[in-house]
Amino acid sequence: MRRFTHAGRVRAVIDIRVPDGLVASQHMYAGEAGRAFVAGLPARVREFVERWELTPDGEPMHGMAALVLPVVRADGTPAVVKFQVLDEETEGEPVALRVWGGDGAVRLLDHDAATGTMLLERLDAGRMLSTMTDTRKAVLVIAELLARLTAGPAPEGMRRLGDIAAEMVDGLPEALRAIADPAERALVERCGGAVREVLDEPGDRLLHWDLHFENVLASEREPWLAIDPKPLAGDPGFDLWPALDNKFDADDVVWRFDAMTEVLGLDRERARAWTLGRVLQNSLWEVEDGRPLVADHMETARRLLGR
């Protein structure tokens, strides 16, 4: 990065090299939209650094879907800019963050609706919840955050769990025909049966959908805050899955599930049905992509079904 003076201001000339890992994941999973996103990233970074009067403050970070650039605002406040493909999952992120207003989640400072680019408060990216050695304590942190995040109704226009669940049930018969193993086929069928039982009551709470250990970061404002929601309107039981699957331990599945349902005050049987719905959702994705079902997911279903 070079700097030059123009019209009395010190401005940054940004030369961002898009990380290879982000390029690969966008090309693999996002298709043409991902390729266009990667190609346009350097120009987009320059645009928003100038528009929001930011100074880059460190190397960019990335996951599979987004580039995150540490910056400092004109008033000296540290922040980050998140650049990502705008799609049905990401378009709800700023909406949810505004609803939460920093209560249990990272604060949204600014947002560009046309591109999905967000200016966010800076958390401690070096201290994810995944660094906590006591997995049970980490699960309780997730549960306590979920209790706050799912406390209120989702705003109008949010994707709805009821629609997603109905699509899963409709797609189940074809998927079952593609599962060769009889035991796995029976488990997935039971997951579908559990979803059918709660399909008429999908709930209306604002869900995070993806609150795993690496989507919880430490901060100065609070010990732990959630990031990167893929929000839905639905039953909070649908939000328990990531904390069951992270750092998977088959013997801990039931403990984690019971602990979270207790903290959130959920009906255990409804929560179990919606958690089995996550197993169903993941299984349908695996079948669609021609991959084998995930053994840990199957074991989670067995444990929740009492084998």
C-alpha cells in the first residue's frame, strides 16, 4: 500500500491481492457470481475505503465467502469492512445486525445495499470461541448468545424456516432413493418424519443459523459476540446444530443439546425435531452434490433419536 497527498488529504493507494483460498472457494461454490466478485474486489476495496474515509490497518482476512479488511475510521475508531457476494443468504445479514443493535452480536456501522458491503465494529479476530479448551463452556457461551439473539421476532421480508422446511420435505423422497446404505436411508427418513411433525409451527424468531465456534469472537465491549449471521425467521431449535457439530464428540451430543435447550428455555421435543431438520438439510445437500453422508451427522441423529 502506498500513500499520496491530494487536495490536502492523505489518501491510500490500495493494492489488494485477493487471497488464493477465497478465489478457489468462490470459483467452486459461487460460480459466475463468485468469479465476478473476485475480479471486482480490488476496485471495490478502493471504492469503499475512499467513500467511507477509511485507512487500511492490517492485512485482509478471509473465509470461504468474504474478504474482511481491518481499517481505521476518520475519527480514529478501529473497524473492519466486509466484502461478500450479495445473495439470498447474505442480503439478510445487515438487517439482522440492525435488529440486534450490538446486543450479543457485532455492531453494524454502515452498509451499502447495492453490493452488500458492510462496515463493522472491530472484534478480536485472534480470539475465536474455538480457542476455548473447555468445549462445554464454549457450548454454554453459544447458548447464552442464542438466548439473546433469538429473543425477538424476525422482521418482515426475512427468509422463513417454514418455506425451507417444506422444500426439504418435498425433496426427501428423491434423496432417499439416492442413499444406498439402508441404515443411513432409515435415519434420514426419520429426520424427515420429525420435520413433518413440526412443519405447521415453524416459528417466527430471528435466527442466526450459523453460530458455530468460529463465528463467535472476543471483544472489549463484551466477552463474546456473534458474527456472520445467515438469518432466518423460525424456531430457535433450528439454531442449535452448529454447536453440536463443532469439535464433534459423540458422547457429548446429548449433554450439549440438553444444556442449550435449558438455557434457551425450549421445548425439548420441538427442539429435537428442528435439530434433526438440520441433519436432513445437510444430508439433502450431500446427496445433491453427489457426496457421501457425513458420519458425524448420522451419529448425531442416532444420539438424538435414542438410537
